[in-house]
Amino acid sequence: MRERRAAGALTASAIAVTLLAGCTEEAIVGVDPNVPGSTTPTVEIRALASELLDWQDTTYLGYELPATSPIKTLADRPDLTSRLLGRYFVPDAVQTGDGAAEIDEFIEGQFFVTIDTVQSTYRFPYKLEVFSLTQSYDSLEATWSQAAEGEPWTTPGGSLGELLGAAEFAERTETAIVDFLVPVDPVMQGWRATGGEPGVAVVTTGLGSELLVTNLQLRTTLTRVGQTDTIIRFIPAIAPTFIYDPPQPSPGLGLRLAGLPSGRAYIQFALPRVLDGVPLSGSSINHAEIIFRPLAPADQPFELERPVVASVLEVVLSLIPENLADGQPLRVSVTQLISRAVFIDSLTNLRMVLRPSPSDAQAFGYWDFGSVESPPALQPELIMLVTPPAGFPVP
């Protein structure tokens, strides 16, 4: 165990006595050493993860996936290629003011790709192409190399079939519209018969572009059986996801936050009854925190590039990439957790989860922090300001 420092928690009367003692040979007022608080200093205790009882930490992935993220990445960068997958369930009938009417024919069709123009990176001109897939996919399991677990794509990156539509863009647009290049009705009737299988892939080209897509839908103009007028309907994509190359590296011995699939850090440890010579049972825990030290940034394209909100024990934290890159630690308050354990005199295993908030787990990048397996300088560290029970002898 390492150095413990006194924080000088003296009562007001004791401080006054100390000041007077500096002016006279003897203190005017004697201090009873048995008075609670007057001789019990507040001390700082520091302990590395490897110095605590039963410390365990690990990373679990999969709480947020490309399929469940509210933002899909569509990219054509030197270090990242990403494609968007989706299906369209085409109904047999449409609802109108006169009730349900069976669809007769699809006249026109456009793909609507909604883009977050603030966070996207553009290299103009860029092109969007929509291909029919020749192979079905599982939205939760699809990757660049496989359509589903144990089912590889015929060609990595999605088994691309017929080119359905294409459009080129020379400026930012919130909604990119891609017109069909092939007759619409045969395609729509085919999806109508198969429930949208096997789906489509949206591909971008324009070296350096990275478009963050918030919505993918199809607009179609159609006619109804027995009617001559046309109506317009929007059909949202179902089971949308994205696949990318290279794959996100698996966590090593560090603790990971964010990324896709999103990582959470799980920590468990126990407190001894005496830590660094200080009895914890019956002590007052003035402050307690665990410091997590950032490791080096991930390689591109997985370096965290924008702040991410995280939480632990209902406390909200902010992961700021610039600070982490400078080596500034992530400080997590565990005062209530430690205080409760000490108060009920039950220093059993304590558990906590450090996780990105669901709304911010969409970040493509991640950050790794040191774990109990890391060198001492990078391990998590518990720091506490403790006022022991009255009568605690100062070593």
C-alpha cells in the first residue's frame, strides 16, 4: 500500500489552540485527547486495483449494435468502407379516406436517404448507389464478411446484385434522393411477394466521404385496383443496419467504453476492514472516487472523435476525446457506494457498471482504459478521504 496523507480535519477550537500556541510557550487551553474529532485526523487513502481484495474488471460488448444504433455510418474513406443495408416491406393494400384499397401498379420510386449534415464528412462530388442484394442477411449478425452467423457473403461487403438506382451530389443535402434506374413495378412486386427479401445495399463512392444516416425510406407513386388516379406512399426500411471494413478490434485487457458494438466496463471489488492501517468500519467517508486512466487512442477509423456521455451509479460523466488523449483520467465518484457499505458494516463485494448512455452509444469510435492487468501506472485507483472513529491512533 502506498503513502497515506493526513488532510488536517481539526475542530475550530483545536485550530484556535494551535494558533495561540505559536504565540506563547504553553497552550492556554488544554485539549482533551479523548474529545471526538480533536485528535482524529481525516486521512487520504490510495489503493490500486491490484491492492484491493477480489478486484475484478472486464468489458462486455453488444449493448448497442450497428442495427440498433440510431445513426448508420455510410463511408468511403481510405481507412473505412461502410455500407447500409435495409429491406422494404411492400403491402398488398393502402389505406385512404375511402378505406383500404388493393395496390394495382407501382409507377415511380425514389430512395430517400436522410443525412446528419452537421456530423457527416463530405468529399464532393460523392455518389450514392442502391443495389439489390442477392443474399438475405440477419440485421443483428451481419458483418462485412458474413450475412449471418456462419453464413459468409458470396462477396465480402454484401452480395451486390442489380443496380436499382444512382445519383451524384455536389453539395450538402439533408435528404439525398436516389431515383430508380430500372422499372419500378417488377422490383416492388417482387418485394411484395417475399416480404422485402433479400433487401438492398446503399453504397457511397467519393473517396473520403463519411455520411451519418438517420433514416432510410422509399417513396413510391402507385395506382389502386379500379382507380385511375395515383397516390404517393412512403415505406420505411425495416431491419436497417450497416456493415464495415475493417472490423472493430476486440478488447484486449483494457476496459472499453462506446464503439459499435458498444462496450461497458463491469467492476467488482471488496473492501477490507482495515485499509493501509485505517479501520473502515465505523469511519466517515468524506469522499471516494475511482480513477480510470486512458490508454492510447484507438487507431483510425475507431478513434473517438466527439464527446460521449457515460454514467455510473446514476452519475453522469463526459468522455472528452481531447482530454483523454492528453492522459487526463476519468474520475468516478463512489462516495455513496463506499459510505453505504461502511455504514451497514458489510464490506462485501461492491459492483458498478461504467456505460455510455444509450443515446450516445452511436459513436463509432471508442476508448480503452487501464484495467487490473495493466501496469501500476495505468491501473484503476481508489482514492478516499476517511475520518476514522474517535481514538484512531496516528501511525
